[in-house]
Amino acid sequence: MKPTSFWTVAGALCAVVLAALWAFPLLWALSTSLRPELETVATRFHWLPQTWTLDAYRKTLGAGNVVRWLLNSFIVALLVTVVTMTVSLMAAYAFSQLRFKGRGIVFGIAMLGFLLPFEALLVPLFRTMHQLGLINSYAGIVLPQVVSPVVIYVFKQFFDAIPADFREAAVMDGAGPLRVLWSVYLPISGNIVWAMAIVTFIAAWNNFLWPFIIVTSNDMMTIPLGLTQTYDAFGVRYAQLMAAALLGASPVALAYVLFQRRVTQGFLAASGLKG
């Protein structure tokens, strides 16, 4: 066997093994959610349900406020994504293309967010939201999540690589900074914007810590926080727990599947490679 063929086969086998290790917990969760509750605690092990049923999903959707939690998560994730993309695009364009006094210092301060874990900001953020009267509100959940140094940095690096001729031509036509950003830079950056938007949406959907701190009302819980309530409501009912977890994860999984190509193209564009 040629060396190239050997490494190709070895790489393919490693990929299959890693894919199996990644897929096994998901498939097991799905299998568990489709069983009767008594079968989940049976002493005899079976890979597949002996009796297929959707009772766990029906009971999960009927108990608690799962539908409301899913809606809350969608609203919060969508708002976080839209505001984060808007703020990050404008900030990145300013840092990359505009010349103003103290630009380097301001950019350095913005990048300090890399060094500060979110947990270190929980107390001041909570006090600020409390003083503003934003406890148990969408604004209280969303606002502390909209500033993302990572997204700003990625956009800035991408804008730095765009030839200055594009901006100069637009300025000569009388376009202002916002017009240049939305009419010139944004169309060029479509893939990377989509990639960052999907990543931001997934991160906001899965965020547990901040909603746990800022939300005290059952009606305002997001799905990751609400899932902790299903355990208290259901007790040790594995089928319903797995059904709730899959219901919570399915929207972001679907979003990634639908936009997988754009995410891949975006990261390739950000790295300077062509897909």
C-alpha cells in the first residue's frame, strides 16, 4: 500500500471513530426518549426500544412551560444575534477603517474582554440590571450578552484585508461611513457575517449562567434554565428528561444544518483560504 493511501485510510478510520463517539450519546438519548418510562430502568439492556412511544414528548410538552421556554430562547437568541452583529460590524469598521484619536487605546480596552471571564462580571452586571429595573425581562437577559470582543476582532481582521480602493471609491461618490459599511463592506463580508451570526445564535441559545442569575420568573426562563425545572417536576424520569433535552437542542442543531455551508465558507474566508 502506498504511503498516501495508508494515511488516507487511517484518516478516514479516525474520522469514522470520532463521528461514532460524537453520535452515540445523541442516538442513545433519542432511543431513551422513545421508550416507556418503565423500560428506561429495566435491568435488561436493549439498544433499541422494545416498545416505541412518543409519550415522553407529549408529557414533556404538556408539563411545565416548555413551549414558553423555547419561545423565550428563540427571542433572546435572535435579539442577541441581531444586536451583536450590528454593534460588532460598526465597531470593527471603525477600528479598521476610520482614523480617530485614541483608536488603538479604545481597541485595546475592547479586547480586554478576552482576558475577563464572564463570571467575574456577574455581580456588577446584576447590580446594573437591578438598578435599571430589568430583572425578569428580555432586555435584562439580552443586553449583557451583546458585546463580543471575539466577533469584533474577527470582523476587524477581515475588514483589514479588504483593499482600500473599495472604500475610497465609495467616499468619492459621497458615501458616509455607515453607507460604506452597509453598501460596500457588508456585501463582501456576507459569509463571515453568517458564520458569526450562527455561532452567536447558538451561544446565546445555550447560555445557562446569565439567565440563571437574572431570571426568577418561571415564565421568563429560557430552555437551558427550564430544563433544570423539568427534573424537579418529573423526578427520575429518564425518557422525559431526554425528550426535553432533545427538544431544547433541536432548534440550534437544525439552524446549523441549514446554514452549515455558510458557516464553513465564513470560517474559510476569515482564515484567508478559499472554499
